[in-house]
Amino acid sequence: MVKPKQQNEAGGAEQRRLQMVDIARLAGVSVSTVSRALNGSELVNAETRQRVAELARSLNYSINFGARNLRLQENKTVAVVVPYDAKSRQHISDPFFLSIVGSIADALTDRGYDMLLSRVDAEHLDLASHWFDSGKAIGLVLIGQWRHHDQLNEMAARKLPLVVWGGEMPQQLYCSVGGDNVLGGTLATRHLLQLGRRRIAFVGDAQLPEVWLRRQGYCQALREAGVDIDPSLELPAPFEPGVASGVLRDFCAARRDFDAVVCCSDVLALLTIQALRAAGRRVPDDVAVIGYDDMPLAAYCDPPLTTVHQPVAEAGAELVEALLGQLRGERAGLRTMPVYLKLRASAPAAPG
Amino acid sequence: MVKPKQQNEAGGAEQRRLQMVDIARLAGVSVSTVSRALNGSELVNAETRQRVAELARSLNYSINFGARNLRLQENKTVAVVVPYDAKSRQHISDPFFLSIVGSIADALTDRGYDMLLSRVDAEHLDLASHWFDSGKAIGLVLIGQWRHHDQLNEMAARKLPLVVWGGEMPQQLYCSVGGDNVLGGTLATRHLLQLGRRRIAFVGDAQLPEVWLRRQGYCQALREAGVDIDPSLELPAPFEPGVASGVLRDFCAARRDFDAVVCCSDVLALLTIQALRAAGRRVPDDVAVIGYDDMPLAAYCDPPLTTVHQPVAEAGAELVEALLGQLRGERAGLRTMPVYLKLRASAPAAPG
DNA sequence: TTGAAAGCGCTAACAT
DNA sequence: ATGTTAGCGCTTTCAA
């Protein structure tokens, strides 16, 4: 026989956690009746139901979900995983990712799900599958594809319930939800062209699918306008401020032959503005700058950022719906959400 | 008899999840042996242990933690709860809170715990106890006290394993971990006084314990310097940018009789700078501004923010240690961590 | 060294 | 309308 250790025996801080059998005894009914009452079953006498419910509430009893889930073979927990760069030991602190997480939290709560939040080395996204394999979560939401489209495809092939925030890539087997990155890149670039700028730099690491797509949009807008694409104006800065800051300063110190910049995040835009000023150039007069994400702070920087607005609030709901759809057995589709350009002072509406 | 529904029968997307009995059958041993092998028990033959472990790994088997926890009466999940303002429907998007959450996530992961993240109405912090009552989490970390010191005290009285990020208040029964708010307020104010400023405004909602303590520090520094405290220079702006922005613009439009501002967050500092500029005043020449938190972006604003640095990275570890200590039965103590002033351009080192 | 069996807290089929 | 009972996947005592 077994006598598992009671949790808090050490400090005696805690009395044994209440369970159904306690409520049953106090109410003078069987455990099944308590279970039924608490689950609002019609099978139990209304008066009894009332009495049991009140007793439970007054004693602060709340059902043991571990046991319930085991019995029911169900689980209402979703793992949300934020990749981080293990090499640079930099944690993702970009406000955009954090906003997305918040938005997912809301969407899950609305639907009665719990959210397990964790980080994973961006080089081993597949380690995230452990949440599912161990039964701790019924599915995964991954924030960003990073450099491992391949791993994500393998995870999908393994039939892992998975949704990724990111862009649509060729040969993609996994379900993704993301903003329209190509459009975002185009809108930003087109606006700068309309301002009369012709030497437009692009800041972002095109190894990342989302950035790669934005770059497509950037190139497309340049071609439309008959402006030559100059690869030397492309700066592969990572999202981490610590690294990007140096890269940008070097670039701005070395070159003055550009009059606008498209950045792949608002934080990068901020860093770019700093670097430009350090190099003695004015924003937006000498160089217009456009960010990406429209983070809450974007309106409050100086100058306020013109930026591509991403639908953060809707994103959480979309991601969660996509995951739950998959669990219902629906085909895992891709979803691209609209984005728009938010005009502010860093690249104003009127030329000059 | 019972036949619980299998999870993914609908789409047929998923095969039955592997369990110990499957491994046992394939390895030609009993379930107990598999259990022992996987837990590295000395009781099982080294060769068998090896074989079972390899089999499990090759099949991507991973133990069902729900069942294990039920059997063992243990749980390695901690709930982290971020309050939000239900009235204004504003979610906390302050980078500082999100950084703290990240730091807690790391600390929990290091110690082998999982993190359940959720939000709660700041008016009903006590609802967070549901995570514990339901057995979903062994304890709670709450980010901020907000206006409900009382509720937190009640939760502690109920013997809920709870740690709160926040300040030390009189009559406090619950365990808190926080930066030294009084010191932070003092350091900021003292620095402004050293710059020769005498009319120093204070921006923050003193109904919140942390802000209240910072205000103590502010008042103390003023008294030290023999400067009168002018209550009309105290502006009770909330942390939500949407609301605070308007309040600050009105204030800066109406008054020019101040030459410095102590803000209770970096976001508030940013908003203050915006409002000052809109009113035609220069930062730091006309008005020096000091923020609070030292969020990652603080160095990259314009001007870069002089701010009170909070020990975010250490905070996660402290919070988690405090919680685990409580679970071990140790006295729930209060912990105040050092802060320091990070000098940047919004209130520079040298006067004038 | 291994297996059989009990039981963690809960739900539901089956009895009454 | 309520009680009895089996069993969800696991660990561990007990027996061999």
C-alpha cells in the first residue's frame, strides 16, 4: 500500500487540501452526488445541489483539476513558447512579443483555457514539443519562426498541435498566423518614396521569415517606382537592442548616402534614430524612419514613430482559434492578417 | 464501467498518446519496471534500465505529469498573476511588468517549475487564489499590490502560498519582494536638487503602495534640502499611457512653475517629455526628467532617460525563492532590494 | 531484480 | 434522485 507524502508537512503551514469526500461527509451525501452537484447535473435534486454548492463555496473548496483531467482525459492548458537567443544569452524583451503574449493570454482565458508560458532556445524550437508529449498542454503556440522553418515543419509532420506566429513561407506544413509582412514592407517603402526619398535603407535580419517577407515588399515597392535596389543599403541587424545598437551606429557613422530607413521593429527604429542623431543627422528632415509593430510606446517616442501597425489584439484570438480548430480536427490553414501604416512624425504625411 | 472519450477522435489527427503500458509491452517487462527504469531507480537491472530508457526515447515517450502528480501529491507549477485595470479595460502593457514576468519565468525554469500566466482584475486580487484552491498551482506570484493591500493580507491569513512584487507596507502579513522605493524616490529627487532644481513635480498615483513609498523618498529628499513640499506639484497619473498622456498634457499646458519631474515609471517619463515639448519646453534644459524602472528601451529614448534602475533580473529569482521558502515552511519575510540611479541625458550628471 | 496490486481525487456507467 | 464501483496513468509497498 501507499502513503504519499502530504505536501506541506514540513512547516505545518498548510492544512490538508479539501476534497470532495470532505464536502460529501459534511453534506451527508455521497461523493458522486457532490460531483454531480458541482457540475450542475440535472440528475441531482435542486435543493441538494444548492446546499452542496453553498457548502463548497463557504469552505473555499475548489475541484482538483489534476484528478479531473486525468479521469476525463482532457486538458485545458495551452503552452505558449517564446524563443530566445541562447548564444547571445539575450532574452526577448521586445515589447511586441510581450504584447502578443498578453493578447494570447486574454484569448485563452476567454475560452476557458489556461496558459503555460515558457522560453525555448531559438535554435531548438522542437524542444517545445515536450509540453505536448508530457501531457502538460494540449497544444503549442510559438511566437515567431526564427531560423527554423525546418524544425517547425518536422513538428507539424509529427502531428503536434501547433500554431506559429509568423509569415507564410513556401513549403510550409505547419499552421501560421501573422501580419501581412509583404504588404507591410511595401506600405512603408511606398510612403517613403512618396516623400521623395530614393535612397532607402532596410534594417532587419532577412534570415527570419517575417523579415524576409518584408524585404520582398520593400523590393517590390522600389521596383514599382523604378528605383534601383542597392544591397549595400540592407543592414542585417538582429532584434536584440544590445547587438543592433552597435551595428546601427557603425552604419550611420560610415555612410550618409541614404535619406530614409525601413526598420523591422519599433525598437530598431528607435535605435536607428539614436544612431542617426549621433552621426549628426536629423529625423525626419535628413532621414525619414519607419518602424514596425506600432508598439504602445511608438506614439510617445521622439519623434513619434511612423510605423506599420500589427493587429496585436486580434492576433491572440486568431492564434487560439487556429489551435483549437486543429484540435477539432480541422485542416491547419495559414492566416495572414491585414496591416496598415500609422503616420506619425518620424516619416510624416506631407513631404518636406 | 467507464470509457472516457479519447481526445482527438474527431479529426483523427492524433494517435493515442503513448503511455507506460505501451513501453512495458514493447520492452517485455512490467509497468512498475518501466516506471522504476525511467526514474533511474537502482532497483532495476542496469541493462534493463538502459533498454527501457532507449525505447522510451526512440518512441518520443514522455511521462504523463497529470497522473504522476496525482499519485505523488505533488505539483511543480506556479501561477504568476498580472493585475489589470478592468474599469478602463486597459491591460498592463508596461514593459517593466513584462520584464518581471520574463525574469520569473527564467527563475522557475531553472528550478524545474512550470509557470502558469494569467491576469486578474486589480480590484479583486483575491480571485487569484483560485489557482491554488484548484490545485493547478502550488503557489502564487502577484505582480504589484495595486490598491488592495487588504485583500492580500486576507489571502496571507488564509495561508495561501503567496509572494507579491511590491513595497513593504505597515501591517503587512503577506510576503513581498520589491525594490527599495523610498531610496529610489530619494535618489531621483536628490539628484535633481543637486542640479539646482527647486520646483520638482512628482508624477504617479500615490494610492499604489510602491508610488506612495517613492513619494516618501521624494518628500524626504526635499526636506533634507530645506525645500518646501508643494502638493500642487503632485500629479496622480496612473500607469496606463492612454490615461496618463492626457493628464500630463493638461498639467504641462497649465503650468510652467516647475523645473524638474520625478516620474514613477519610464513610460510616464516618456509621456512627460512629450507633454513638455508640446508645451514648448526643452528637456533637460528647462525641465529635467527622471524615470523609474530602467526598462531596456530607456537608454534608447530621446533624450535617453535618467532613471532609477530596478533589479529585474534578480527580482525573478528572489520572488521564486521566497515562494519556495514559504512552501518549505519558512517564515514569509519581506525583502527589499537595492536600486540605483542610472544617469543619462534627461537629467544629466553635470548641472546646466 | 521483478511483478501484482492498491490508490492519488475525480467522473460516469450501472445499479437501486 | 442517489449510492456503488471501476478506472484515468502513474508510483510504491509488498510479495516472490
